[in-house]
Amino acid sequence: MGRWRWMNLFVAAWFLITLILFLYAIPTNFGGCSDKLSQTEDKLNAFQQDVKRLGRENSDLRDLLRKAQNQLESKGDAQSSGMDWARPDLSRALSRFVDGPPLEYELMRRHIKRDLDELWWFLRDNLEGVVRKPETPAELQTHLKGFVEDIQHREQAMQVALMNLAQVDGFEQWRKNEAKSLSDLVQKRIYTLQNPSDCQSAKKLLCSLNKGCGFGCQVHHAIYCFIVAYGTERMLVLKSKGWKYNKAGFEELYMPLSETCPKPSLEGKRSWPGTPDRLVVELGIVDSVNPRPEFLPPSIPKDLSERIILLHGDPIVWWVSQFLKYMLRPQRDLQQTLDESVESQGFSSPMVGIHVRRTDKVGTEAAFHGVDEYMKHVKEYFQLQEVRQGRPIVTKSVYVASDDPKVLAECQKNYPDFTFHGNPDIAKSAAVSSRYNKDSLKGIIIDIHLLAQADYLVCTFSSQVCRIAYEILQERFTDGADRFKSLDDIWYYGGQSEHQQIAIMDHTPKNRQEIELKKGDVIGVAGNHWNGFNKGRNHRTNRVGLYPSYKTKENIKIVDFPSYPHVEL
């Protein structure tokens, strides 16, 4: 299994280089073209050294497994090893691992390598040509337009090749099985925690659904409580009577969090952190909680970390999605409403969901983004799918969620080649003046549900609604980490501990906006500028600024959560 993992890393790294080349393809100063080419050459040389190192490690691992297999077969001690090597399925699996990859995998890998070479030659020739033969502004504009279109098509072809690579590496079914097995295990652990055999003696964490913010923010507040409850092995009690969205409480819409302990006693409660022997501890909002629990995102549990990291491109997003999966189990009436809303829209696949944020948040928490900004990425997604399918997509379905009813009409008027879905009444109910009532609550729940039915999301991650839809969407895919385009922030969890990356190579600043990196530096990430650079703070120098994304890797925070050894599938 390790060999295929390294090969996937190999391809992912090559693809990262391709994106960097694409970002450099439209220079603002053609006099610096030779510098860009020199920088890219340095990146390729550095990556080549990594590939050689990985190759040596893979070769050593393959030799070790071959020796182990030969020893077991010659000594006939397969039974004593606890592994039945005579089983045909195990024999085939080990033979493939030791002797080589599938033919389709190797052919696809070479195909990607060829396309990368061709892309580099194309970029270099065009950029050097502009320097050698200056053009008039009009000629340059025409040249660059065709240049970008050609690069985009080449990039899409390589994206498709990468998608196909996962289908021919021999592990597609394993990924599906592992995704189900891992989710089932976490869901069973949560169920066991929430349904103690003795309600009276069970330790509890009390959380009030009273944070002064919108629906998405309040759901994330409850999930923060749920994760801390899991980390402290306390059953979560969600106090929601009198909730400003629905006075009857959360459980009028969603299934109770506990079946065996629906109305627990909360006598003798103490504020966080309480003491280990205290039966009831009340947790405040994350903004002011003290001391801060170590279980806060982006932490993931140590006992499951390797499985989560292997399975998903953004481990903390998968981890958060599991608590949403349990908490947002609709009551029968709400489930019927959600099913009817999907049926009434008449979606076709593939479908893109866009969440266009307006009204009270624009100018305060988020910038204004026009419909054309969203549709640029919608069009690119459908173009990619057409390349992948090898045929035009006749019906390009787009679900529009917004707090402004005029957005849907604007989309339909300006983009007649797309089929837009949406409900203007839901947008009207999201107005600030009528936001906190049952109709508005129903509307936002439907919007989030329909956005989560999309194959791809285009939105602003500054919005909690967008982030929740993205988190719920993960339940439908083995790894849905890349099924989004955010027009502003990277994904984050409100009140989270610091998101960190580690420098994997040095970086010398090219201007005053950039910061220095030394290999091994820890950087606190503030955001992604979506142009090849992140913004962050170098812990070593305490400098804040921009740095190239490709020179870092994620510093995944792994914490000792309880392992729930008594819970088995």
C-alpha cells in the first residue's frame, strides 16, 4: 500500500509544479522572464532530488517485502505468522505490490509525464518569444488570450489524467471500503458516547445553543461542543429551548442526540474545565473559553490520524463532517421536506452549487463578489467535465443560494447556456428583517442541503453557510477535499487553534511583501491569495508576509483523543 501512496505523492507534486508554471505564465514584467525561468528550473531540480530519494525508499521496501515473502514460503511458517499466504487474493495482492504496478497505471503515469514536458516546452517557448519579439499592446492582448486558453485546456487534460490515475492504481474499491469503515467506526463511537447504559452516572458536557450569530455559526458552535465532548468522554447535552431560530428547540427539527438519556439531570454543574469527577460541566463559547481545549480544530485524533490522512485530502474537514453527520439527522417531517426540495429542483448531474453572499455581511465580514466571478469557475468546472467525459454536457445545472432574490434572475438573464435552479422565496426569507423565524430557518436548511448535493461548490469560505455545505458534501465522496472554489478565504473553523504549515525548502524574499523561509520553519497560516502565495507568520522570525505555497507542507495537528477501545464494528 505504501508504494502506491508514494506514487500518488509523486503525481501530486508534479501537478503542483504545473500550477506554479501556469501562475507564472502571464508575467507583469517581461524583463523578469529569465528570472522566472531560472526559479522554475531550481524547483524542478529540487523536486527531482525528492523523486530520487523516494525511488530509493520504494526500492528498499520492495526488496524487504520480497525477502519476507520468500522466507515465509520456504520455511512454511505462514500459519505461525498469523497470515495465510496460501490465500489466492493475498498472493495476488502481494505479487502486485512486490512485482510492479498495473499496466494501466504505468501508461497513465507516462502520459502525465509527457504532458508535463510538453506544457513546460510550450510555456518556455511562448514566454521567451515575447521577450525576443516585443509586440504592440493589441497584439500582446490577443496573444495572451489565446495563450491562457491553450494553457487552460492543457491543464484540464492533466486534471483528467490525474482523476483517471486513481481509478487504475488498483485501490479505488479499497478507498470506498475504507471510507465507509472509518465513518462507521466514528459514528458508532459517537452513538456509544451519547447513549450511556446508566444515564444518571454518565458524565455530561452541557452546551447552550445561544451564541449571538447566524444559523451556520450556531451549528458550528454546537459541533465545537460535540468535539470537546468526544475528547473528554462526556455525553453532549445541547440546551436549545428558546433558540432564537425555533423556540421549541433544535430537536423539533433534528433527531435527539441521545436515546437512552433524553432528559438528563444537570444538577451540580460547574463551568469549564470543572474537575474529572464532576458529573456535569458547562462549556462556554469558543471565543472566550479558558483554558482552551486541546481538541479544538484543526486537531484530529491520534488513534485514527493515519487512516484519515491516507483517505482524505483535508483531514480536519473530514473529522468535522463526522460530527455534522450525527448531529444533523433530520426528523421525519424535515427529511420529507428535504427530499421534496431535491425532487422539485429536477437536478441533472453534474451539478454545481453557488452561494452568493449579500446583505449584512458584505463590506463588514466579506467583500462584494459579482456573479461573473462565480460563473468563471462554474464554466471552468463544466469544461473540465466535458474533457473528462469526451463529449459536451447538454444540461449544465447550477443551484443558486443567496440572501438576495435578484441574484437568481441575474444568473438566468446573463448566462442562458446554463440551467439555474433556486427559490427566490428562500432568498427573501433570508433578509435581515425576517431572518429569525421558522420560514427563514427552513429556507436556510434547504439551501445548505441542496448545496451539499452539488458535485462542486463555488462560494466564499468567509461564510459559515458555505463551509457547512462543503463539510456535509464530504459524506457523499471518498475524498471531496478539492470539490470547491472559494473566492476569498481558505477553509477554517471559527475559533480554531492556529493552522500551521512547515517549510520544506528555503525561500529568499523577492520583494518587501515576502518573508524568508528556512527549511523546517513553522508558519502560522493567515490565508491563501490564490495566486501561488500564502500569507502567514514565520514563528522563527515573527515576520508576517507572503511565501510560495509549494515550499511548504501542512503541519497536521495530531492530539491524543480517547480511543474508545470498547467500541468495535
